[in-house]
Amino acid sequence: MRSPVPSPRGSLVLVTACVALITSSPLGAVASAQASSWTAPVGGSVVRAFVEPIAAYAAGHRGVDFAAPAGTEVRAANDGVVTFAGRVAGALHVVVSHDGGIRTSYSFLSRVDVRVGQRVRRGEVVGAAGGVGDGHGSGILHFGVR
């Protein structure tokens, strides 16, 4: 499991560690009390892993894809405040800011159920899976942690 350390590009590489913690069942001895407050946004398995790019603008996969049939409720991974809810390049996305400077993103949604500035609790529905985007079909949820 990776530690949350700054990458050469200045962003935190948390995806692998967070996904490992929130998708393991049970969380196990390595999970701290703080990590146990995180939950997976959907119940599906990881179908595409995080791939760190070799440079800031190089190819990679900056998140993980969960299996999530269209219409699956997508839930906030932890308590936070919605900082973005809308379209980017034709696809629907939600971004939630959490304590400690952590942001989670929920991408390629079929609908958005929250608004900017709204406080959400862990497990609260932020939208539904089923949207599509570049390299992402309707049967997945792209989840990012930064």
C-alpha cells in the first residue's frame, strides 16, 4: 500500500492507499481510526486501477473505476462539502472537499443529486452512475482521491 506522500508534481498520491482502505472488508489491522471513517462510493469491485503518470501531462489513470451499473446510487466516501457539481466536457461530475485537504471526485454520472456548497455526510447519495466519458462506459464509476 502506498503512503500519502507528495508526488513530484505537488499533488498527493492517495488513491491507492484510500481505495485499499475503503474497499477492503474488513479494513484490517493496517487501517487507522481515521481510515475507518471512509467508505467506498459504490458496492462494485475495482475494474480498473490507478496508474500513476510518468510526468504531469503524461498518460495515466488518475483514479479507479468501480463496476457500477447505470442507475447505481453513488455515495460520498466521507463527510465534506460539495465544491463542484456539473458538466465537464459533456460528462457529469461531483467533487467533495474533506478535512485534511482531501478531495474526492465522482465522475461519469447519469445524474447529480447535490449542489455546490452543500454539506454531505459519509454514505449520502451524490448522484447516480451511468454516464459516459472518454474511455469510460456506462457500467463504471470513476472515483478519484487527491
